[in-house]
Amino acid sequence: MRIGVDIDDVLIELQKEVARLYNKKYDNKFSFKDFTSSCFWTCMDVSKKGYFDMLKGFAGMDFLIEPPLVEDSQEIVNLLSKSHNLFCVTARPKDIREITEEFLENKFPEFEEVFFSGDVFGDSDSKAEICIKKKIDIMIEDLEDVALDCASKGINVLLMDKPWNQDVSHENIIRVRNWEEILEKIKEIENDRAN
């Protein structure tokens, strides 16, 4: 199968790291569980621009080069690449394209190609449109709007369980808590297709 994989909060623990850096810089007690909306800036009571400026200010984006990985993500991506075609589909802005590609080359070289969507910054195709054009069968995602857009267009979505996506459901969305469950669900989908 052709599998699309998001980066932030799927491969790396971005919002946990943002909360940690935010608390360190501002001597605050903001928790990962406080991210109850994917409009993360509203949870921190800052503007969208202020949120992204804050991210850029954290060690000059160095935390995006060596971020904490989601448990088992490297091992299972490597395992899946042996029998499936893997593509990275991210809504990261194009101004950090070089950092993103360097990170993927170093930590996840199994991806055949990287696609930058316009879901957050609106300057290119959505992840759903990319999945359709590239014939991606399954999208592994954490954002509810993206998951629903993909699911409504017939793409199977494995939705990483996060505080900000608790109200999402659709017949094409399967909620998963970790990479072990992702592997298990992909095997189930593969078996269903074979029968």
C-alpha cells in the first residue's frame, strides 16, 4: 500500500516539546493536555503569528533538527517500508523545508518523497488533495480537520489520539494511540484488502 505519514505529533513530539520550552522560557506550568484545540495558539492565548514567532524563537528552530521522537516511530516506519511505499505529507511551512528534509534524511530515510501541503499556510494543495493525486491509501495524521477532509474523500485515516482531536469520528477514521497500534491496524487493512 501507499501510506502517507504526518511529521508533527505523529513522528515527533512537537507539542510536548513546545510546552516544555514555553514553560522553561516563561516560567509557566502549561501542560501538553492543555492543547485542547489544534489551533494551538488559542490554547496558549497568543495570536497565530505570535505562536509561530515563538516557535522560531525556540533555539532558532534547532529543536526541529533533533526533536524528541514519538516512541517506536523509527522502528515501525522502517518495518513498514519493507512492504509498503511511504510518503511524508506535512503541513509545515516551506521556509523550514530544508530543516525538515534534513531531519527526515537523518531519522526517517525510508520516505520515498516529501510533500508540503497548504493545510495550515494555504499556499498549495491540501493533504487530502495530495493523497488523491499520489494515490495514497492510508494517511497517518493527528489534526482533526485534515483527518476529516481525507476521510470524506475516501482515504483511510489512522488518527493519532491527542487532546486536540477527541471529538472526531468518521467511518474512514481509525483512532490509534501509538505506533504499535498503527502497525496492527495496517496489517488488518492489508488482510481485509487481500480477502
